[in-house]
Amino acid sequence: MSSLQKFLTELRGVFDPSTILTAKEDLIPYSFDGTAALQQMPGCVVFAQSTPEVAAVLKLANDQRIAVVTRGSGTGLSGGSVPSQGCIVLCTAKMDKILEVDRANLTMLVEPGATTLTIAEAAGAVGLFYPPDPGSMKISTIGGNVAENSGGLRGLKYGITRNYVMGLEVVLPDGEVMWTGNKCVKDVAGYSLKDLFIGSEGTLGVITKVLLKLIPKPAAKKTMVATFDAMDKAAQCVSEIIAAQIIPCTLEFLDRTTIHCVEDFAKVGLPLDCEALLLMETDGHPAAVADEAAQMEELARKNGATEVRVAKDDTEATKLAAARRSAFSALARLAPTTILEDATVPRSELAKMIRFVEAIAKKYRLRIGTFGHMGDGNLHPTFLTDERNKEEMHRVHEAFKEIFDEAIRLGGTITGEHGVGLAKKDFLPKFVGAAQMRVMRELRRALDPHGILNPGKMFD
């Protein structure tokens, strides 16, 4: 009897058989995530519905030395939840309860399978605000957001997932359950272990509860769209907005290819006679909102904006934000394979990086649509290709190497919000250096000595 068969026999003794998938046709949807051109068949899928069930799976898997890959909705874009061959996929999507909303302490306790949108709506229902908003927020789960340290459109002003995690319940690889963090605004007792698990991509433990920080809802907001006849001008406008010490809620960028795809897909009335578009939103006190909006409009016009349009009401503002969120889906309609990356540079280097991406597209004869969170330097060059064309895919990989090398040269990073996973682990050593690689390997080995959790991700 193989280790996996022995594991399944023991697991069926304590789990409802309907929560375990082993048939090949049932496993196929769990053999890939949102990352293009990556797929691997697992040995089985187990749907855990409680912390004790997660602990039971990990204890058995650790005893049998079987790999475990944790998965939520599978929206990741770096291959973080792609199974290793024959592994156990531990799916936490059914652990989706909001356990507590504590208005007195401005916190919310949730299970890992709760979607980002559900959390945002639950906060809004009591007059509070959960800012992190990844593009996949309608279906991405908070466990995955924490594991990947996800960003989003509002990251410029409000920060990323890490900034809103106050505590975590984590099951360690041997099945032991640990709680780290609490509702205290100040707590400096010992190591900040919760920060170790945020962004760990499922390699150190399995997150089973998340204590989130909420904040008061902004009193007012204003949304504007500025159009430019050159991408450089849009990038320079962003740099000058930040240099003027204005921190908008949202400062998003779309190039011509993306604009046309999004408008064809979402039909929200985006202008089509431009090379670049900035979606700008400011929120806060009404007087501050009015002042910031006026300054951003002035800077946009100074940097050559052909038009600056203000959303007439909340409905139009919501449509514009939804259109930006649809950029990936809209571009994906143009080619069989869509590869979305997230090279990030200091905001002062945006214009250089955009020019470089344009040059790389010409050099390698590739079609690239670029959009992203320009306010925090996070660009999404999106390659429209076909993974069946081996020669073209080789050019895509060579182009990515140059883009990441340039991002590092400009003082940037290989990933601003998608994580390392499988897709970018070859670039990690060059970015972080030998000392950080050694420390990360030692931490991983200390917590998971048998290497069962998400093997092969981030580094070998």
C-alpha cells in the first residue's frame, strides 16, 4: 500500500467521504490556479471544514511524508497553489464563516475561505471599512490573501493585506495549532510571528482563522479619469502627484491596448482616442477630497492630459473602478494564453520602466498590454500569447527575464503583490541575495523539517 493510499484509508475513517476527491475527472479543476501554462495533477483533494480537520490532515500527511498544497479559490497568479505531483490538495474554501465583527475594537474574525468581497461588505454593513481590494476580490479568499500578502487598487493609500492582519490561527506541519497576535493595537511581546506567516505562500503553516483590523469609512470620495496621448506623460503625472505629497486612494493606469479591451468588455464609456488613461480617486474629509482632486486635475493638465473627467456620481465611480478590475479578464479574451506579471519599481522610475516594457515588446515581437497600480509603482505587463507556440513562449520567457532584471536595476522588485510561487522562484536569489536565501531556508526547515508544505514553491 502506497503512502497516499494509507493516508486516504486513515482519513476516510474520520472524514465524510464526500469531502475527499480522488477520481481523475474531479481532480482536474484543482490541477492549476490562475497562473498561465502551469498544471500538475494532485493525488487527492480534501475539503476541510474546521481547524481540527486541518490539523488531522497535516498530522497524517506529516507522518506519511506526503506533500500538502493548501488552496482557497485558486485565483493566484504565481503558481502558489499549483499542486506538486501526487500531493494532497487541502482546500479551505468551505471554511468561509465570518465569526465576529467587533465594533468596539474595530476588528473582524474570519475563517480562511471567506471571500474578500464578503469581508468588505460585512464591514460596510456596520459602517466600517476593510480597504484591501485585490482585482479578484469577488472570489479570492482571505486565507489566500494573507498567504500571498495581496495588494489591490487601494494599496497606495491604505496599504496591503499585511497592514490589516492583527492575529492568526495557524496549523503547523505536524498538526499543532498555534495562535499569534490579538486585538491589542500595541503588542511587542516576543517575535511578531504573524508577520512570518503573512506572505509565506503556504510553506510554513495553514491559516485557519484571521483577525482583521477595520477602519472608519471615509466620509467622501471623488473619482476622475485623465487621458494622455503618451504613456510617458501619464507616468510622469503620477510621479509628480506623489512628489506633491498627495496620496490618492487609487491611482491606476491603463495603456491603449488595455483601454480598448476593457471598454469592449465592460462598456463604461472609456475614451478610446488616447494612449494612456489614469483612474484617480481621492477619499476622506470632504474639504480634503475637494482640494486633492483640484490639485490632481491641475497636475494632470500640466503633464499634458488631453481630458480630465470627473465621475458625476457614486454609480459612475463604481463602474469605472469595476472596469479597471476587469482589465485582466478583458485582455484574456485576445489570446489563448494571458500571462500577467507584477514588476514593481520606485514611483520616480515609472516612466523609465514603461519605456523599457515598450522596447522589450518590440525587441521580442510580442503583444503586451500594460496596466497597474501606478501610484505605488506596481505595473502589470500582460503578455498575450499562446502556450502551444513553443518558439513564442521562449521569447516571452526571455522578455520576462529582461523586465525583472531592469526592475531590480531601478531599485524595484520582482513581485509587488502576486508572490513568488513557481513562476518567479528562479529570480528570487538575484533579488534577495545569499544571506536572505539562507535565512528563509533555515526558517522553513525549522518549521517544516520534513518539507511537506507546498514543496518547490518560492525556492527548492
